[in-house]
Amino acid sequence: MGDLKIRGDIVEEQLWPQKPTLIKPIPQRAQANVPIGVGPSFQQRQKPSKPLPKLATIPENDNLSTEENTTNEGGAAFVDANNQNISNEAQANTEQEMERKFRRTISNRFSARRSRLKKLAYMAELESKAKSFENTISLLREQIAAEQNEQKLLQIEHHTLKFQMAACEKQRIVLEAEFKKNKAEADRLCELQSRMNA
């Protein structure tokens, strides 16, 4: 015999035997008017002066329902714990994913900023080079214009010198012809004088 416990409280001690008891059938009476159980040895049971205290009994269905409730509560607690673990893992995974996305976004922003700054620096360098090239081109254009003017002056001077050279050449030819003529005249006069002296 054992104690039947529900939620830690002893309710009732089982007083019935574990094995079933064989009950014999009641023999039939000769007299039909004699009630069953009335005989020479029959003694009418007297009612007790004080009623016996009733023991609290728990039906088997209640015991089964209690065990089922305990099992259901344990299973529900396990399911709740499992769901809590799954939700915690999902929340942790979500937080990790959000952190990865945040880091990726920050990295992309820094990369875009670096590329934008590099592009701006490259554009500024190209603009400065373009300005320096424009200044150099303007200076070279001025130098080219000055050289062209000087070339024109030199060409004019060259033509002038050519005319002067042509004039000098003509004068040289005239002077040579006159020199030859004067020499011939001088030779003739010398020969004439020598004849006169002879």
C-alpha cells in the first residue's frame, strides 16, 4: 500500500487490498416474504451515534488527468523552453545579420567616400594640369607670334639685302668694265708717249 500524492499533499491512504475478493452468491429463501439477508443469525446493524468522517477520495480519472496535466505541463514547459531557445537564436542571428549589414554599409560608405575623394583629387589635378597647359599654350602662342613677326622682318631684310647685293653686283660689273677701259686707254697713252720719245 502506498500514499497517493497530488501536488505534494497526501490525500488518502489506500485501504483496499490489491487482489479482488471472491463474493459468493446469496442462497434463495424458502419464504418469499422473508427479505433477503433476514435469518436466525441475522442481526440488524445499528446506526452509529456519530457519523463517520468521510475520507477524501480521488477518482481514477482525476489521477489520470493530474498525470496528464503534469505531463502536459512538462511538455509545454519543454516546448516553451525550446521555443525560447529558438527565438533567442533567431534574435541572435538577426542581430548578427543586422550587425553584418551595418558593418557592410559603413564599409561601403567609407569605400564610396574614399573613391569620391580620389575622384575629386584626380579631377582637381587634371584641372590644374589643364590650367598649366593652357598657360603654357598661351605663352607659346605669344612666342610663336613674336617669332613670326621676327621672321617677317628677317624676310624683308633678306629681300633688301638681295636687292643690295644685286645692285652691288651691277656696280662691280660697271666698275670692272670702266677699269678695263681706263687700263686700255692708259696702255695706249704709254705706248704713244714711248714712240714720241724715241
